[in-house]
Amino acid sequence: MDRVEQLDLADGGETVTDKPRAPSVIALDGDPALVERVCVRFVTPTELKAAGGMADRPEFAILFGRLRDRISTLRALYGADR
């Protein structure tokens, strides 16, 4: 990563830092039995679809797929190549 920019409402970018920190590393090797519940709060409207319609339950595969799609879209719109 070369720099971090902050976007404003007019799509203008301002360099926040030209010396970003190293990426965070998250260990995923913990005991899955310790996690009983996860709370996800949507800040923007989100449709979770499965089998051509709205999902009855936000199962992990559906939720993770939607999250992946959102991150991909944000990267395409606001990534370093822009």
C-alpha cells in the first residue's frame, strides 16, 4: 500500500497518510466451539438472496457472499486505480 486517502461527498480525495501501517493479521485458528452467537448490524439496506428469492435466514454462506460482493464493488469504485 502506498497511501491512504479519505473521500468526501464530492468524490474528492485527500491523502490521510503516505506511510500506512502494516495490514492487520487476524488469527482464525481459535476453537470454534467458543463462539455461540454473532451479531451483524447493517448500516445500509441489504438484500440477502438465495435460490432466486429473499433468504429466510441470513445463513453464513449467503451473508459472506454478500459481504464479498460489497467489498469487491467498493474496491472497484474507490480502489487505488481510481
